[in-house]
Amino acid sequence: MAERLIIDYSSPGRKGYSLPPLEIPEVDMGDYIKESYFRDELKLPEVSEVDVVRHYTALSELNYGVDSGIYPLGSCTMKYNPKRNEDIARIEGLSQLHPYQDEEDLQGSFEFLYELKRDLAEISGMDEMTLQPASGAHGELTGLLIIREYFEDKGIEKNKVIVPDSAHGTNPASAVMAGFDIVEIESNKDGMVDIDELKEAVDDKVAALMLTNPNTLGIFEKDIKEIADIIHDAGGLLYYDGANLNAIMGYARPGDMDFDVLHLNLHKTFSTPHGGGGPGSGTVGVKEFLRPYLPRPVLKKDDKNYYWDYDRPKSIGKVHAFYGNYGVLVKAFSYIKTLGGKGLTRTTENAVLNANYMKAKLKEEFSLPYQENSLHEFVLSGVKQKEKGASTLNMAKRLLDYGQYAPTIYFPLVVKEAMMIEPTETENIDTLNRFIETLQKISEEVENNPELVKNAPHNTSVRKLDEVKAARQPDLRW
Amino acid sequence: MDYVSNTVTERNEMLKEIGVETVEEIFNSIPEEVKLKRELKVSGGMSELALKDYMQEISEKNSSLVHYTSFLGAGAYDHYVPGIIDHLISRQEFYTAYTPYQAELSQGTLQVIYEYQSMICELTGMGVANASLLDGGSATAEAILMAARISRNKKILLSAGLHPAYREVAHTYGVPKNLNFVQIGLEGTTTNLTELEENLDKDVAAVVVQYPNFYGSIEEMEKIKELKQQYKKVLLIVVTNPIALGLLKPPGEFGADIVTGEGQPLGNPLNYGGPYLGFLSCKDERKYIRQIPGRIAGATEDVEGNVGYVLTLQTREQHIRRDKATSNMCTNEALNAAISTIYMATMGKAGLREVAEKSFKKAHYLAEKIDELDKFNVLNMDNFFYEFKVETKLPVKKVLSDLKQEKILGGVNLSRFDEEGILLSVTEKRTKEELDRLVQLMEAM
């Protein structure tokens, strides 16, 4: 059943709040503000506290979270969000802090932020990190601006960024925002960077190659050293998209693969919740020679205290008004301190084990477009089922009927009818088996009753929604 | 402690299914030369109890606002946050969900976004809003890039009354896109309109002003509207504080084309500067809507004709348009937008006005008293909202540290922005006793 809008609960004069009394002698606002600057009306809801609680509780019940069940979105790393991290982020001494308080009042927070930077640098093999970017794409933009600033500082003219066709859409979009032109290269038949094509694309105007490794097919670019050499020999830099770090943490480090800049999505690998689309954190790491270009300020430590260093003449400047998504950083730090180096490595091991188990169980029923070994995620194709009348989209919607979330679909773009599955390490074999059985059952349904799948979902709070209508006749507010 | 629950037996069963002896074999696709052949040097492995003790200990090295009476503002405000908000956003269905890719299992998130967009439009007096951006600073930068795309011009007139950090973020984003920033100075604490007029011409993409501005002053919006309207292609971007709009005429009524700003004051905890949320709204016209950065939710219907919500107009976005997208925005600040939605619903029509009014009145009560003191002078007595600039011949640093001894954070030292003076903000939370005590202490200096 649909839940009406909060504005429809309104009743004139109804209130759901109380504020402290004014106490002071009455102030005539007209003495200070011209009459024409006061607003006439404000059509916000007039509802009680109970109305608000019931309404948003009802809305929450129309949602599905990681605590509801498996969330196998490829490249999204929907792992369990530990409750202890939420508790810690709510400790008053850590959360009730104003961004312009004196540094002497913030030494505790600085201590853990500094350690978090060091831990992330160790995990990724980089020399310095900035915690300022507030999302993965924000991190990409920051990293590319650092690259841009570096070349400008050196007086070297570069205007191109190479992006493989299997890359996340944010990669080319971020590079364009940073003022670069995009050169897209096609993957080879194994789903990896085509070395010949790369060589062809590289020239002295290439500032960077952006790469996800393992790539969005879950396949590790085994020629990474050669790729790095090709780019570096031409005077370019290597950018690592950290969306897939959960595949290699503790096993390999982007820094050791000769990447110069990277971003890490703390809301993926480091377990902070996605919040229905944010907040995230896209912390950026660089090699030593790029340190001067990091966004201002940089957290430093002298023999007594931690402090923000604003005196950064070569910095790209700020990318966020304050210091980034601090509340997210607390949670990521809690996670890292819970697991430690050993736990993080075990995480990777099990993420990869889970994904490969699912792949082994599903590759017969669906097509596996790329045979190469994959790590924490894999991509199936629904072409066989499509021929029988039900698309990947239909099957994804049918999964919802069974109370399970769907994989990432139609991405990467290089695979037809793609289903990109990433179970993460926090699911166990029982949950995986249930999901596998459901997918197999849906495939049988496609065989026997394709209409059932084509018209899915049937059991959700709303049925298949008309996206074309939404776009053609936009209704974006009440 | 980790969060892996497969047992040894189960792991062996899985390995058998995969057809390998050990997990290490799966990792063989990583070349030896780039493998990490040692353990990560990351401390940890703490139990829940140990971790909580450790973090509690760290928190005690801070001096949080719990210990102080705070007059700090400058872009992050200590307003009252209704207790129900944290309860509601702590429902796992909200905070552990992903971006609503599968709309049919994400109606909660999507309807919240739709309600958020509706209330942001209402507050700002605009036709369309997006689902949130990363923070006030980056939202201002995105609004500027959007205006440049719409006008096809490169020149941006930035008021010096815009938050200095926002100006810096705008430069970081704008310079690579060859935008040409011209700063318009101040007269007193508001934008110098003569200077604005002199710099306005047909090549300007946008005029950016903050209302109320960084110093808390209400800009002369009527005149800015007149000036801007002389040039058809020039857009007016108004950066605003949503709380002030509980009382003030919305920017939409002053000819704004894009309204943006920091949504933190709408129920979000201070959290040392983030996560906050940037809001962005604009005119309900096709040429604007096509250029909006980030996600937008819309209402539609399902196959049975029931109302439902989806992410829409996605052909603007990076996952579809890649290098042709309006922005690289992907992850936004959805949970913070949910907080602000619940805040706006709870406070509602009367509450938002009351917060604005009480903040305004308490701030003016305090400012009048400070202005009467010999050693202090309020610079924008005649036009501020709930934040004002104070000048003093005394060393500012000492004034603030003396107040801090008395457990009062007496405002932001503007030396942080290479300026003299103190910026004080007063919210509805401050009591008469706190205000009087501050005046008393300042009087004794």
C-alpha cells in the first residue's frame, strides 16, 4: 500500500515541536528588516510528532537495507555495516564538534584522523592521504585536479585522460570536470586493457590513465606493470579507482602496482553505511612527489600537537567547505581498529571466496562472457534468457519478488544483458545458496513461464514503475 | 574480530565447488611481482568493549560543545535538533540501503527524496530541486558550473560576502573549466552594488551572492535583482541559509535562477563539518532542468496505476552520459537529506518560522548590548539576521581565550580568513542567562 505524502497529514495549527522560551524583552524585527524582506507564507507540513514518526516509519518499511538481506550490487560492496561503528560515531565528545573550534580542543579527533590516514596509506601503498573528498566521484575529481596541478606546476602541457570502456561512468565525468579530454580504449577479448590499443592511444598529451583493478569484470589486470610503464614512459600518471579495493586489500597494493594517485570509497571497503545514496567518503592517496598539490588543509603533527597546515602554496585548494565527511571517517576508523591488518586480509579472502563460489554455481545456468579468473565480483550475461523472452531487467525485478535485492545490471557496458554480482565477505554460504537457488529458479521460470518474469515484480509495495512517464512528464515536487 | 561467518568446513566445501585446493590459488591471477608478501601493518583486532573504551578515551582528549556555550557559526550552526530524527534515521531500512537503483524495493528512500525536493522548493521559492549535493561549498561550485553551461559564458562575479571557503571551492572547481572569477568587494558588510554594476556586462555567466551573507548581513536583494535583469543571459545564484528562509522572503522572489547552500542547519548534527548536505534548486524551465547536477526523484505510476517514485531525468547523469554528463555526482548525502526532510516536517510551517524568529531576536538582543560596550562595536547592526561581525581594539585572540576560560566559545576569530574581528552567531538554543553572561564578561575586559 502506498503511503501518502507528509504534507497530506497537515491540519492547520497542528504542531510537532517545542522550543525554549524567548525570555528576552520583545524585539521588533521591523526595526531591522525592511517589510518587503519578510516572506508571506511558508507551505510546510503542520503535523504532530506522532504523525512524523508514523509516516517515516511507514516509509522505511517500503525499503530494503543490508540488514534485510543480501545486497549483491557489483562494484558497490554492500557489506554489513557494524552497529558498533554507529554507536562510536555518536559519542558526544567525538560528534559535538564545531568545524571552527580551536585545534587544542580537537586533539583527540586529530589523533585518530592521523592514524586513519596512516592506516589507509599502508593498506593502499601510498605516501600521503587527504580525507577531504566526500564521495568516490569527489575523490576522482580531487585526484585528477592534483594531476592537473602537478603538470601545470612543471610547465608540461597535458590535456588527455585515457579511460577503458569498462570503467565506472564517474571516471570520464570526473576527468571532464577536471578539464581533460577523454580517450576511451576498448577492452580485449579477455576483458582487460588491450595493450596494443593502449600504446596507440598514448602520447605526450596524456596526463593519466584511470584504471580500476581488478576491473569492473572482477578481473585483475595482470599486465599492470607493463601498463604502468607505458603510461609513465610517456610522461603520464596512473590513477587508481578504489571502488574495488575489497578484492585485494592485504594481498596487493595499488601503490606497489605503480599507481600515483588513488581514491578509496570508505563507504564500500570500510563498511560505512550507504544511507540510501550517501554520505560517503572518497579519501585520496598520493605518492610523495604529489604531496604539495593535495587539497588544503593537510593534517600534520609536530612533537607535541596535531594541527592543520594551511600554508600550501601549490595546493589545488579546497574541494569541501570544511574537512570532509568526518562522521563517516569515525566509522571507517572503528572498522579498521576492529579488524586490524589480519582481519582486513581475511575480509578480502572471503569476499573473493564467496564471489568465486557463486560464479561456479551460476556459470552453467547463465552465460559467462569472460572466462578469466575473477576476484571479488563477476559478471554474468542474461543473453540465453533474453532469447527466451525475459531480459536481465525482468529477472532483476523478479528477484525482488523473492525478497532479495538484485545485482548491478547493464554494467559494465561491455557485456550484453550484464548482471554484475558482488556478494562481499559478510554473507555466508547459506545466504549465498539461497540467492543462487532463487536465480536458478527464475531462470527456470523464464523457460516455463516467461510472462511471469516479464511482468515482475508482483509482490513489492508498488509494481513495475513507468520510468518513461516519469521522464516525459516530470513530477518532481508536490 | 571480523565479520566473516563461513566455517572451515563450509570454506572447504566452497573451495571444492570452485575446483581449487586453497584460496591462495584464486589469487594467482595477481602477478607475483605486485603481491604483498607481508602482513599489513595496521593495528587492531579490538573487541567491542576495548574499541569503545579506546574511542571514549580519544573523545576525552577533545573539548566538545558539551563543555561550552557556543556562539560559533560561519557556515555550521548549533540549532536544536528534535530527538526523533536520530531514531528515525537509525532505522536500518534507511541508513543501510544503497542508492535506490531498484525503485520497487526503495520506495521509502525515493519518497523521502521527493518530499525533500518539495520542501526545499517551498523554502527557496523555486520550481525544481535535486536530491542533494555534497556540501554547501561544492554545491555552490556546481551551481556556478551549471550557470556557465546555461549562459555559455565564463565570467563569474563572486561577492566577497560569500563564505571564503565557498569562494575557494568555487575556484578549485571553476579554474579547470576556464571560468574567470571576478570578486566584487564589500561596502560595509554587504556587496558593493556600484562595483557590481560596473562589472556586469553581457559576458557574465552568473552573479553569486549569499543571503544572508557570510557576515550575517541581508544583501540588498531588490537592487541586485534590478541590476541583473538588465542582462538577459546573466544568471543570479543565491547561496542561502535555509533557517533564515523561515522568515525571509525566498530568493525565488528576488529573481534567483539557482538557489543553493548548506543544509546542515536543518537538523544535522555539527560533526566537525561533515557529513552535511548541499541543496540546489532552480527555475522550473527545461534549459535549467537539463543542466541540474546529481540525482532527482520523480513521481510516476506502476502498471496498476498506483503512485510510485523513481530516480528520473537520468540522461543528465554520469552513469548514462559519462563524459557528457552535467556533473560527476554519484553518491550524494541522501541520509542527511532524510534528516533535513524529517526536520522540516517536524518543525513545519510554524516551527521553522519560530526558530528563525527566536534566533533573530536573541541575536539582536545580544548585538545591541555588545554595541553599547566601550571596547566593542557591531559592524552590521542595521542589516544582520542571526550572525554579526564585532570589531574591537582589544586583541581578538585574547578576548576569545579569556571567554573560553569561562566556558564560552565567543565566536569565530576572523583572522582565520585573514580579516580582523569576530563573527558571532546566536541560535534559538542560547538562553537569556548565557547572553547576559557573555555581555558581562565582555564588559569587564
